[in-house]
Amino acid sequence: MIEIIIFELHLLGALFAFTKSWQEGGLKDGLMAVAIVLLFFTIGWAITGTLASLIYPDSWNTIYFTQDTLSLIFLLIPEVLFYKYYFLGKD
């Protein structure tokens, strides 16, 4: 359940990255920003998913909090820093 909220935050982040890059450099830059965000998300989720499975046992899974939720929370931390420096640090 929490995963849906986190996925929506990622969607909003990708939309923000596209819009900001599109306004500054055009459509090509906007699409490139979305590609960078997707690449960071997929690689980061693969790494944090492995870490979450090592830390969080299967028996603790509930309908609200699973290993995927923990891995997405782990992923959110470096992504916030990435967004801050890559997209907001240009100003």
C-alpha cells in the first residue's frame, strides 16, 4: 500500500525533471532527463531490493509494509539527493 504512494512520488519527480529540462533546453533535454531518472530508479531499486531482502525477513511482510516498501524507502534517500543536486542545483 505504501508502495503506491512512493511510486506516485517517483512519477511526480520524473514529471518535474521532464518539465524543468524541457523548459530550459527543449524536448530532447526533457526526454533525456526522464531517461536518467528511469535509469537511476531501476539500478537503484535493484541494489536496494537486494539490501532489503537481506535485512527484512519474509515472515515480517504485511499488507502495508513489505520488502519492496523497505527497498523503495531506501531508494528514496539517494534519489532526493540526486534530484536536489541535478535538477535543483542548477539555479
